[in-house]
Amino acid sequence: MNRTFLLTHTLTTVSEMGSFKTTLFFFLFVLLSVVFADEVSNTFIFRIDSHSKPSVFPTHYHWYNSEFVAEQTRILHVYDTVFHGFSALLTRHQVDTISQHPSVLAVFQDRRRHLHTTRSPQFLGLRNQQGLWSESDYGSDVIIGVFDTGVWPERRSFSDLNLGPIPRRWKGACETGVRFSPKNCNRKLIGARFFSKGHEAGASSSGPLNPINETVEFRSPRDADGHGTHTASTAAGRYAFQANMSGYASGIAKGVAPKARLAAYKVCWKNSGCFDSDILAAFDAAVNDGVDVISISIGGGDGIASPYYLDPIAIGSYGAVSRGVFVASSAGNDGPSGMSVTNLAPWLTTVGAGTIDRDFPAQVILGDGRKLSGVSLYAGAALKGKMYQLVYPGKSGMLADSLCMENSLDPNIVKGKIVVCDRGSSPRVAKGLVVKKAGGVGMILANGISNGEGLVGDAHLLPACAVGANEGDAIKKYISSNPNPTATLDFKGTILGIKPAPVLASFSARGPNGLNPEILKPDLIAPGVNILAAWTDAVGPTGLDSDTRRTEFNILSGTSMACPHVSGAAALLKSAHPDWSPAAIRSAMMTTATVLDNRRQPMIDEATGNSSTPYDFGAGHVNLGLAMDPGLLYDITSNDYVNFLCGIGYAPKVIQVITRSPVSCPARRPAPENLNYPSFVAMFPISSKGVTSKMFIRTVMNVGEVNSVYRVRVESPGNGVTVTVKPSRLVFSEAVKKRSYVVTVTADTRNLRLGQSGAVFGSLSWTDGKHVVRSPIVVTQLEPL
């Protein structure tokens, strides 16, 4: 008798006993847990060939329970829309046994994922009473599903004042839970669900079960973290007058699609992340419910890009996109490192972050009179120009001291002083709390080399100012060279009309694509720095337990904030053009994106101060003033994506894990770079010598004037690269709405001089005199992955 069966059999027998069964159950459970320590259970997700279900079983659930899992095993989720299969808490031995079943296509262990943590609609090019807002009726009747930490439904941003009836196609629910009932939903927030089974079964430091901490969380769609409320209102918040965060960013808060309907899918839990099995269940539910757009500001937290067939976000989003649902995802916050971008599937729209033309400046004024620029959202009592002694704990050589980690600061050294803390390891606001507890009167938060000059504002609990790496080095040099260094902090409030903007955020994750370099990722960037949006009433603006302040709005930064801008933009485009596919909507945003700032100069990279590149911003920064009328579209069908997967070497059975339905690959392997994407990556092997070429085929659909002629314009990458396009002219008419063309990129690798990022960049544009349909070109030398 194997040990798995013994444990199952024993517990079944115990359950049949009389009055002392509970005591005996726990006694035996503890005893067997010690004896069979190697039989630890974890959550696994099984992709099943649904077509193999015997007709004797009325449902897939009955089939899974009968043929795949033991009687005592608890199935967590059954997936039947974007994915076919189930998740369950199992031992490795059980998994190995189930994996032998001929209907099992794939198995993967549940993983924990992490969140990628006002004025921005105008900065995107939206204007009242004209353009995309008016043409789409502000996104009316489009439904956005937000996968995040839930929602705080009482916020003004979720008012349904003057909204019409809920769209008839909506089939979702407003689930009941702690401090949440169907009464919390309305004609704006039309649905709310929560998913916790994977989370509660997820492995933790204390064992296989990870219960929700109900002292800080709500077992319901209610948002205890704030992140979900912020992203939902960024995408589709209603007009909220006199909005601000402690006096900062005052004005009218509004989402990108103010009339769009919202559905909250709580898949992430305070302090414990988001589990794949719950995310996949949310995709299943959202598509069944009838959402038009999904916004998911979530990504892998291990720095490893999983193949698409082992990535539930990629799998779930494919199921959604194949049913016409647009999916926007955050690119991640691990910039400025190269190849740091996440959410790489070509059917996803992957969004990086840039700044807007609003800032919250602060100054560090040193005792020698120098004024160094920084940012802050501190709103308490000011220092009023009083100079305080300045100290840098990092002089001790202890890393914990320089980072101002918990219990690292000696009150005898920092009391009554302004403390310089290095950024990293712990939350920025938590460092200020450490300084405050130790008796410090203020903090200067200094960037290191990895963060460069990239700054984000924080609502600190004490006077604090964030400064870039150069300013931080200058302050530390001043401290080390002066026997009595002093400083004060001056807070300037909110400043509009900042130039240059947008600037690529230093934290925004960068390309190249670590799975398939032939597909440029991120796709584009959107506002993601210092974004004002609605906030939960469960925690203060810092999110720290000790922060007793409460605010209706908060200001956050991250690609998490950029993603819902694109989700809201997609809702507007979907409302204005109901017949456009998810790929067409993405194409409209990509080909009209801008690569220039408000000085009409190339966008700057905040991390380096140099020009940014398509590896950083993809096609550019979203410009919704142009996206409604893009002229031409690059559309992509489900069959195109299948050919792409065949082209990267996936076998039909592997592809079926993603597509749900059986597929067959062409006899001749397709070239993955021929996916009809609105960008071009010409990848030449490092081993190639001399002149070599790469050919691309693209097809565009005319959505502008019926009778129109487009001519090509190429901005050559230079450095030994030539680009030719045939034909160089595309003629459209009533009868001809689609045209194909061929791009040939030729490189003389002997003369190819790649830039610092390992590539050179150009562009290809089609123009009819009114529209400019622009695509980035990347030329690089890489060995195939």
C-alpha cells in the first residue's frame, strides 16, 4: 500500500467514527504529517483535453472527480471557458499519477504573482466635447473587468449618477462577503467577485495552507489594499470634483473612459500576492460574464519568463482575446535593466510607464547654500527653513544602516536630525517610518545607480524628499567633507506644464522580449508616474499599518498605473468602433503613438537622461487624439497566433494547451516574425558574416477614406542597414480594403554598429497626407533563444 493511499484511507476511516472522531482525526493528521513529511501538498493546475470526456459523465467536474483525483482530494477550480481543466491541492506523487492520464495535456504548479505597483486623460490627448471622448460617448456601455485587489465601492469615482441601464448582455454577479453585498454594486460598478481558493491552498512558510488574515483583509470583493480601487478608477472613474491627495494634484479626477462599466475581480490579497489558479478562474468568469476589456496589472515575481503554455496569464488572456476581449497588462517595474519586460504573449497588449506634465517638486537646501531638486508628497507640518544636522548612517559601512531597515538606526545618532537613506530592499515610505521611530525629524531618500535619476512621489509620514543618484552622491560628499553638515527641506506643492514630458520612467521594464525577440515588447507606454486616482478607506496613503490617515484619493506610480490607462483607452475605441478586434484596437494605439515629448524632441529615458528607444517604449506613448482615426490597421486572427506558435517550435499538443481546441501546423514552418504585428524586429545571428537579409510580410486594412493612396516613408536604422518596401504605394478603394506589402531589411554585419542596447532603430510609416501609420523597426544581432 503506498503512503498516499494509506493517508487517504486512514482519514476516510476516521471520518466514519463516532463522537471522538474530531480529536482522533487531528491526532492522526499530525502523526501522519510527521511520518510522511515528503508528501507535502501544493496546488497544481491541469490542462485537460475536454473533447476526451466520456459521455457517461454529465459534466467535466464529474469526470475530473471520478477519473483524476482521489475521493478526499478537493478540487479548487474547474475551468471551462478560456481554459479546460481544473486545479487541486495534491502531493507530488498524486500529480505524477494523474499526469499519466492520456487526456492530460499539461500540468503546472501554482505560482504567486505580484502587483506592478486627474490630469492624465488630457495628457493622452482626450478633450471634452470633441474627439474620442465624444465619439465613444465616454466609453458608455463598454464593460471593463479589472483583475486586482478588489474595490472600495463607496468612492465617488464609482457613482452611477445619470448612467443608463446595465447592458443586457451582462451575466455577472455582485458576490456577497465581508462588508460587501449586491447593494454595493450599481449601474457603474456592475459586478464584483473574489477568488481565494488558490490563495488559501497556496504554500506558505507555515505549511501548505495560507488562510486569509481577516484582521487586515476582507473575505469579499472589498479592497483592503487600495491598488484595485486605484486601477479601476484610473480606467473608468466618473468625474469627481475637488479631488486631491492631501492638497496635491487638486482638480477634477476622472478615468480614461468615465462612462464605461466596471466589474471588479479580486484575485490579489493584501500582503500575500495573487495566485495563478485564482487568476485563471477570474479569466474564466470574466469572459462568461460578458466583459469587453480586461485590465491586469499583475506579473511574475521571480524574474523568469515562462513559456506561454505554462503561463496562466498568457493562457487565460488567449482565451479572452480569441473571444473578442481586449486584454491590457502591465510590463513590470524592473527597469531600467534590459530584458526585464514581463507579460510577453503577442495577444496581450503590454504597457510600460511614462511621466505626465505634472510634478510635485521639493528641494534639499544644504548648509552651504546649494539647492538640490527632488520630489515629495509630504503634506504635514513644514520645516519652515530651519536647518537641521544632516547624517548618513551608511558611513558605518553596514548595508542595513544605509538602507534604513527596521531597527537599524541608533536614536543616539539620528535623533533630531535629517537622515539620508538609500533606496532599495524595503518600501520607500517604510524607511521614513524607521527614521521617525528613531527620532529623526526628516529624511532624504537617495537613489542608487540602478534607479538613476528616476523619482516618484510618496505621501511620507515625516518631512521627506526623494533625490536622484547624482544629488544623493552630492549630499553624501557634503556630509563626509563637512564637520557640521546641515540641511532643510522645502516642499513646492503641485506644478503643471512640466517639460519635457512624457519621459520614460526609470522603473518601467524594458525589452528585448526574453521569450521571442521577434515580437517587440513592451507594445507602448502610458502615464504611470504620480497618478491620482481613488483609494480605499481601509489603509492610509502609504499603505503602512501605522498610517492612520484616510484619503479619498491617492497618488501612485508603476506600470500598474499605466496599464489601466490603456484599458480605458481600449474601452473608448471599442465603443467608437464595436467591430474592431483586440489586435485592431492595439494597432490603432501603436501606430498613432508618439515618440516625441512636449518640446517636440525625442523622448528621454529618466534613468540615463539620454534618448529612449523602442526597447524602452515599444511603439511610443499613447496618443488618443489620433487613435480613433488611425487610417490603417494591422489585424491578427486566432489562426495567425496559432501559426506564430507553430513558428516558434510548439507542437500541436502543446499549442492546444493554450488554444483549447486541437490545431495542426503547416507542413512548412511559418516564420514567427511574419505575425501581422505593427512593429518589426530584424534579428540576425551573431555568427552571420557579411551581407544578410530578413524579409517580413504585413497586411493592412483601410479604415480611413474609402478611396485613398498611402505612400511609404522609411527612417533607416543606418549603420550598415538598408530597408526596402514593396510596393511603395498602397491603393485602396470600395472593392479593395486590404493590401499586403513586403519589407526587406538588409544588414552588412561587417559594418553593423549596434547601440548600447545591442540594437539600432528606425521606423516605417505609411501616409496619405492626413494619417501617419508608424511602426518601429529594430535591428539586432542575437542568437535564437
